[in-house]
Amino acid sequence: MEANKGILLESGTNELEIVEFGIGKNKFGINVIKVKEIINPVPITVVPHSHANVEGIIELRGEVLPVVNVADALGFPPSATPEHDKFIVAEFNQQKVVFHVHTVTQIHRISWSQIEKPSDMYQGLESQIIGVIKLNSEMLLLLDFEKIVVEINPESGINIQQVKKLGIRQNSDKRILIAEDSPLLRKLLFDTLSEAGFKYLEFYENGLDAIGYLENLIEAGKDVTEEVQLVITDIEMPQMDGHHLTRRIKENSELAVLPVIIFSSLITDSLRHKGQMVGADAQISKPEIAELVKLIDRFVL
């Protein structure tokens, strides 16, 4: 089954499509944009001494891809009916990964505003949940697939050493607003951008909070460009995604002057046009933190 790609002809609508899948009796979701295809299980070659959550590797149309057992990654028991399991072939962070799940049921088209941020009561830094979706009296959990992959392969995450290789840098007094929903990535961005010399970093957990701050500056009669010199945003965020945030900034005559960099695992050749359609000044794929720092330099120095 090929994932439905004819989804959002217009970018920045604050909508997305979610593939619903099951692990045991629990229901989860993955953004359709990440999904290349969904296939029936094929024979897996076991790789000795690989990570506990990696079942092995498969060959798919000439490519060798790792297979991650999502039930293992979440601490759930194995499938009761393995013959009905499914493989979700996904691409993000410039890599392809196969996720072994128990069922794939349907696709839902929803608004990011329907996705609630997980409560601090059950989230915390180690959580693998980035959002809770209430659908027809049921709850779907939106999984943090990037985090699952980074736990298996830390090299695929943001690496502060990349920034250190840029050499000793001047401290910058430029003020940067960052919209990023992952607590782990907010901390990594704070550490790496601080290392790069940027001391005035304002973090927001989603696009809605970020645009609220910017619009409040205008209402207060302040010169926005004196308060903020650059916006960096993720794409996937509860309440308001980064494409819609970018569109709102660029359609506001008092905010449009602000440079916006989209920093997301979803920046691929086939998806880059979505950021261009909403007026993003630049787009960088996670985890290319050194490239992000160079772009910041270009826009604010």
C-alpha cells in the first residue's frame, strides 16, 4: 500500500494527515509526510550486537534498511498475531527506517489545533509522545519517531561537536525566537546555540505561543525588529505547525521583515516546496546544526 501523497495541496493550512497504527490495544499516529509506503512483513536479516530495538535489516528495492520494533521501543509485549503485522517505511532526518508495528488501520485528516501537548505529569524529557489526539472518544498518541531513532543511533541527533568545529566565535547580542515542541531538542538547541555564542534565545513550545508573543509585541506598540531578529521553527508542533507559523509571520506587514528558518526532520527535496510556499527564508534538515549556525550568521550578523 502506497501512502496517500495527494494530501495538502496548499501549505500552511495548519492541517496534517495521520496514519493510525496499533501496538497491542494502543493506538498511535505518524505524520503521513514521513511515510513512504506501508508493506507486509518480509524476511529480516538479524545483525549481531545491534541495538535491542533493532530487529535487523531488510532489502527493499535495492536499499538496505534497518527495522525498528516499535513494541520493543515502547516496552510493549510482542504482537499476538505476527502474521498480520505491518512495516511502515518512513523517511526523515535524511534517512530511511522501517518501523515494525502490529496493525495499520486508517488515515485521519486533522488540524494541529486538535493535537494537545502531553502533560508534564506523564511527559518529561524521556517521553516518546509529542502529542495527544482525541478522535471519536478515543485517544491517539503521536509518537516522537526522531527520538526513537536517536536513542538507537545517537550519531543521527544534534551534535554539539559540529558547532565547536566552527571555531571560537564572538558572543552575539541578537535575539532569536525558537519554536520547538520537543523538550529534548529545546535543551540541545539551547546548549549548541549558546556554544555558538548566541545568548538571547527565546523558546516557545509551539507555533501558537510563538505567534502570540510576536503579535503581543505589535499590540504593545514595540518595534518587533528590536525585540526579535530571527525566527527558527520546527514543522511538527501541537496547536500550530511551523508552516502555518511562517505563513502568519510573512502575511503580517509588521512581522514579514523577520527572517524565518525552518529547522525540521521533514526537509527533503520532495517537501522543500512546502516551506517555500509559505515564505520561509531558509530550510535546514535536522540534525545539521552547524549548517543552521552558518545560516543564522548570514541573517543576523
